[in-house]
Amino acid sequence: MKKVLTAMTIVLAAVAILAAAGCKKQEGAAGDPNSGKKTYRIAVIPKGTTHIFWKSIHAGAIKAQQELKAAGIDV
């Protein structure tokens, strides 16, 4: 029983180490102007482009972009 418990402890420790290694934060390149800065994208997939409903959805996405840009968020 003690051997099984020791083996399980070793396996759990190995899994924890591998999980921690996979969570490493990537840094941007030194010359990258957006290094450390998040850029968001608003995606809209309409079923059409001529119906008034989808035109209003597109206008809402443009308005959201303008509002976020005014708040200092890069979109």
C-alpha cells in the first residue's frame, strides 16, 4: 500500500510540474509595438447583408468599436 501511495504522489507531482510549465506567459518581440497590449476584434457573421436587421447589427458592431476605442481599448 505504501508503494502505491508513493507512486501516486510521484505521478501527481509530475502532472503538477507539467501543468505549471504549460502556463508560462509568452512575451512579445522587443520591436513589437503591441507588446503587452491586448487588441480585440468584434466578429459578426450575418446571414445576409441587405436586410435591415443585419444592417442594424453591423451598425451596432461599428458603434461598439468606436465606444471601446474612446475608452482606450484597441479594437
